[in-house]
Amino acid sequence: MKKWLTSTALVLTLALPVAAQDYTPSPDAKAGGSITVTYKDDVATLDPAIGYDWQNWSMIKSLFDGLMDYVPGTTELRPGLAESYEISPDGLVYTFKLRAGVKFHNGREMTAEDVKYSLGRVTDPATQSPGAGFFGSIAGFDAAGPDGLSGVEVTGPLTVKITLSRPDATFLHVMALNFASVVPKEAVDEAGADFGKKPVGTGAYKLEEWTLGQRLVFAKNADYWRAGVPFLDSVVFEVGQEPVVALLRLQNGEVDVPGDGIPPAKFQEVMGDPAQAAHVVVGGQLHTGYITLNVKMAPFDNLDVRKAVNMAINKDRIVQIINGRAVPATQPLPPSMPGYTEGYAGYAYDVEGAKKLLADAGLADGFETEMYVMNTDPNPRIAQAIQQDLAAIGIKVNIQSLAQANVIEAGGAGTAPMIWSGGMAWIADFPDPSNFYGPILGCAGAGDGGWNWSKFCDEALDAKATEADSMADPAKVEERLKLWSDVYTGVMEQAPWVPVFNEERYTMKSDRMGGEDALYVDPVSIPVNYDYVWVKQ
């Protein structure tokens, strides 16, 4: 009998409105100073409606704010730009009272009209936001366009009423996503398509410099509405830095945080050296690394072919490539996510069985295809292992090793037959099973620019997912998680993915960095919560 994982935190989230949460930094925290963070690739965009990768996620979160937020280093909700909120007894109307005096980086004060505009913009199909599907429960979503959402109403200069078409157990989490960030219309209109390079928000930092291919500089927002933060005067992001070089620079005191983490080829060396290991921070994460199979492209439009690929992958060997920093995956959800189906075996590694399925599909001699992969180690090595596994059943895979932005672009456009998601793999935006479905497996994410790179769309599963998320009653938590378990086993029956592994996070920080470790493996401000870290000297 299969069982699904229940989370006490999730039960509490569904059961009670979130009270205001405070975060108390260390009394040793000091204001001032600058830090240097490195990345191999340049940043694709800083537009909160568009940016959706682990590299720019925490950057965007430091430039913008939403109505809701999280306690730093945790997944506990707290009010953001909303000073308070009320929920109607039927769970369909959320009334948010905004904080007074909050200023955008251009100096103008934020109003309720800005919230209405921002939610309308992110859901307008013309924006092509990969996060539009998150807002599907707001009334008028199906008719979203340039005129905004009918369910978002300004009832006062600092009051917004949002009406849902159905109860949504995740709605407050949605309001804390980057996609729900509030932006000023005049800045978007002025920058046009370049808003992602000229961002204007209400966040703790503002963009001071962006030299493409070289560096970005975030400067402290002196008018930030949260008292006392950020601590740093600036954050410098140097791009074009190979991870191995970044590690050497960290050892020499030139870098504070290597954004790409510990290079896999250096992992054992780092962990085996007490001096280097002292700089390591380890944190769990709601993560799954997977291979997408584009169901709109032959021969992956054939279920037997997709099942054969699933059966051909030696996941244990791939885990060894990353020094055992993960466990093999059997399903889209990671083991610590509520709704995970315990005891579900997925597709066993079976080369002969995979060959038979290809033969049944009329492809006994195999076929040739392409797989896109991010060009940062260990992803090309993992891709080569996948290539070797598939060669054993007659599939010739040509690897396209590209910068992250190029892989994401190909995935969104639907031009990639296969993608290894490493470096872009899904890390939950919030601790709820719905977050692994809508953007990356649901119909809403399968459009142009979306993150459903398999282009898989099953309307029956979508309806079941909608039913699950309509269960806002805390008495139905178990029933809701059972429904989500059924959704994900239904996905696996159609095999649009090969779930490969669930990985833990390992990062490093320099001696001079202050702040608790949780801020460096923040589950929401991935990979670092720049608003609350500080320097000791």
C-alpha cells in the first residue's frame, strides 16, 4: 500500500492565517561593506515576471517585494508589502491592506494601483511569464489580457481586494513568489523589453551597474521600508567566472560566495581538508533533477519510447558522478515534500526491457536525437552518462552544451527534444506539492516561454490538480495530499520526464561573512538571502 508524506508545517499553513513573524538578526550583525559573488554565466533577466532560475531568483527577491514574504532562512510566511490581510469565510476573497510610505527605487510611493497593474502584467499572455499559471485561481484569469484581471480590485489607495474563482490552499504562498512582485508601470513602459536589464522595484537593493558579461552591482536602498536592512552597502556579482577559479579566489580571500557552489571535481578535496570544509554550508532542499522528453516531437510522442528512456537510465551511476550528494529519484516530488508517494518504485533500470519497448514502438534499430544541457560542471559529465546509457539501447544522443539562458530559451520555445535539467533543476518555490506541477508539468506551463519543457499537457490531471488546490479546509489535508499523490503517479504513467535524483545543497562562504548558515542555503531566497547577510570586517 502506497503512503504519502504529510507535513505538520503544511497542516498549520492551511489551518491558520499567518500571523506577523519577526526575524531577529544576530546582535553581532554590522552594517556596511561589500561582498563579491561569482557565477559562470551572465544573468538572463532581472524582470520578476520573467526570471525563473536559481541564479537570478535571490537577486530578483532583493530588488523587489510582494504582498507576502518569508521569514529569512525558512519557509514560514510573513507579511511583505501587505501590512495585514483578511480572508473571507468562504476562502474566496483576500483583502490586503498595504504599508504606507513604501517607495519604488525611482522615488514614487507605491499604491494599490501598482499591485493591480503588476498582477495584470504577469498574467497577460503578451508578457509570456513562466509563472502566469500560479495565478490561475484569481477570478478572470482565463480572460487575462492587457486590461488586467477582473478579480483584482482597488478599494482604496492602500487596499486591494482579490477575488478567487475557487478556494486556493496555496494563495498566500503565491503572493510571496517573485512573480507577484510589485512594479511601477511607468518604469516598465519606459524600459519596454529592457525592463529585465533596468529593473525598478521596492526591494532592499537597487541595480547600480550591469556590465554585460562582466558584473552586476547592487547598491543598498537607503529608503527600504524594512528597518535595519540590508546590512551590506553593496553586492558585486562577477560573471564569467569558472567555478574552479572561483574556488581558488575564495581560498585567496578575493571572493565571498561562489554562486555556482563547490565544483564537483573538487568536492572530495574540499570536504577532506578541514581548513576548506570549515567554509562549507550544507542545507536540504526540495529539489529534483530530471530529463524532459518533448512529447510534441517524434519519437517522444510515443509512450513506449518515453518509458524505454526511463528504464535505460542508470541513476545510481549518475549519483556517483556528483559524489553521492543525492538519492535516486522515482517520481517528480522529492522525498521531503508533502504528497510524496512513499514506496512508489517508478521505472526500474532494465536495459533489455527498454530495448523491447523500443522494438514494440517500431524502433528496434534505435534513433538519433539531441539533448540540451547547461555547460557548467558536472552537467556535461552527467549528460555524457545519459548519452552512454541511451546508446546501450540504440539511441544516439547528440549533446548541445550551452549557457543556461540558451537552454532555458530552447526549453520554453519547445525546440529541444530532450533537456537535462541540471543547474536549472526544479527547487520548490514553496513547500507544497502543487509547486512541482503547475509550472513544469501542467498545461499552463506548456506554452511558449514556459518551464514545462516536455510540453506535456493532460487536462484530466490538470483538473485533478485544480481540485486538490481547491481544498483549503484544514480538515481535508490528508485527502488533498492523496489527490496530489494520484496526480504525480498519473504523470509517471505517461513518462514525460525521467526523474533522476534529489540533491542536497552545498555552498561555501568566506571567513568574513556573517549571518546564520540558513541564510546561505535559504530555501526561498535561493541561493543566498542577500538582505540579511553581513560582513564581520
